[in-house]
Amino acid sequence: MLVAALPLLVAQRFGAGTELVDSLALRLAPRILFAPVAAGLIRRFGPRFPVCAGLIVTALCLIALAVVEHAGALQIVVLAIGLADTIVVPGLLALRAATTPVGRNMEANTTFQTIDRLAKILGPPAAGLMLTITSPALAFPALAGGHLVAAIALCRGIVASWQMSLEPELAARSGLLREATATMRENPMLWALVLPALGYMISLGALQPFLFWLNHDQFGLGPAMWTVLLAAQGTGAVIGALVSNRLAKTLVDAQSLLTAYLVASLLEGVTTLALVVAPNHALATAMLIIGGIPEMVAFAAYFTLIQQRLSLARQAVFYALSLPLMDLFMVVGVLAGTLYSDGWMTLRQFWFIAGASAILPVLPFLAWRPLSRGT
């Protein structure tokens, strides 16, 4: 709901131009700058309590958004939400890895992603409806209440019988960067995961403002219809969960998982790029649904490969390295929206460049077989 409600609030109060792009970027910026700090907290205290604290901070910020009227003050609150996200996002990934049943990574990751996508189907339209029939003074405290419920459920519902602590040989090393370098050197397959994912994050960052402008500027529809486009991709992902569960029985080795990840990434990128020629809202919705199907397969294969190839401690190092990069490239995608909002490009030119960024990095790895040599 917050994914849709925050841009709608910014657009309602300050317009859909630079302020909208800035708010999207400011929420991601702390995750780039302070990810090592967040990784240190998670590795020291475990992920559960830092995630709970981040959810509570987010709830307080949402209450503040209900009354903020000045653009600068609003951006400061958005920045604080981004700081909370810096802990919440990697912390949830660590919790996911720790609670995944042994040998059932693909099914578990599909389940996690299905839950995530169901929330993204129901959330954006609900946020749009809430802001249509009520005011921000009511809507954002309601969102804050949802975050508090999540924090309470997490703190009370998980017994901390495990610790996200580093292996002794890792703990003895001098720093996070050295550990991350060793992790990548010992597992070259990770490059085939990370580099296509970075291109995908550029496209994903650009997608949100693009869909807003596509809905409003090209189709001439109101903001509420934008939330339908946001939900469409999630709908495709739920369908993709069924495909992913079927594939889980056949994708048993690392090479087949890597191939599935690359092929699914390519299909998702091509389908999403096709939005550049969508003539109406209905067809754009259908394209997003279709593109969401391989996206789910790619996500499940990505996390399954990481969980299979890396220990919990190595996963903490990997996410500490990769998540800031992912967020940085996502910010690049968001800020690329200024090419359209400032009049440098047409909407179609902007999306052709952003959409192609998800396709090009995949192509070299489709002919690469790093795992066939036992790496």
C-alpha cells in the first residue's frame, strides 16, 4: 500500500514532476549509503529485532506524513523511511533464509514471493481507494497501524532459536569488503546472478514513474487507474508461482536453476519492454500480467541458488554487498525519469532505454556455463 500511497500523496500535494522522482529516489538512497551499518547490526543482533525496530520507525514516519505540508519536510520523512528500509529489507531476507526448510528452497522461495506479490496485488488498489474516499490524515495512520501489527507479530511469533552469527574464519577477517570479495571470488556463478539483476533494477526503478506517466499522460486516466497497473504485475507473479512450483521438481541442480533464472529474466524483460507500444490501458495491464509470470520464476531461482551455494553467514555478506548495488541501480532507473519529466525524451524513448537495460546484461550469460566446470 505504501508503494502506491506515497507517490499519490506527493503528486496530490506537490505535483507529478521532480518532487515525485525525488521522493522515490530518497527512499532508496539510505539503503545505498548505510547498508554496511545495517549488515553489521543484523550480523551482531540477528535479524528479528532490527527488523521490528525498522517497522516501528516506519510506522512513526507514516503518522508524520499525514500532517506534513512542506515539500522539504516531506522528503526528510521519506528519507527516514528509507533508513528504516535499510534494516528491514536485508533483515527479512535473512529471516527467509533461516526459516527455509532444508532441501525445499525453490518451493519456499516461491511461497515467499507469492505472499509478497499477493500483497502487491491487493495493496496498491486498496491504497488508491483509501486515498480517494478518505484523506491522508486517516489513510497514513491506518498504514502505520499495519506496520505496528507486523512488528508485534514478528517479535512475538518467531522464537530466536538460531543466531545469524559469522563463521569463525569470516569473523576474523578485517572487513566486510574483503569478505564480500572472497565470496564472489570463490563463487563466480554469483556474477551471472548479480549483473543481470542490476540491469533489471534499472528497469524496475524506472517502471514505477513510467507507469504513472503512461496511465496519466498517454492514456489520460486518473491516478486510481495507475494502481491497477501496479497490481497487474503482481497478478502475473501469482500465476508464475504455479509455474515455479511445477518447475521446482525439475530444477534440482545449480546449472538448471541458473538457466531458468536467465531465460525467465530475458522473457520478463522483453515482455515489459513491449509496454513501449501498448495502445491502451487494458493491453498494458495484460502485458504486465504476462511479464510477471517469468519474473516469479527468476526470483525463486535467484534466491534458491544463493541459499544452495552460500552458508547463512556468507549470505549475510552477499546481501551486504549486493543490496546497496541493487538499490543504487534502482535509483539510477528512478532518476532516469527526469529524462522525460524535464522534456529531454518522449515517454516511449525513455522506456525503450530503461526497458532494454533489463535485457542486454542477460544475453552474454546465456552462452556461459560457469557451473559445468564445478565452480
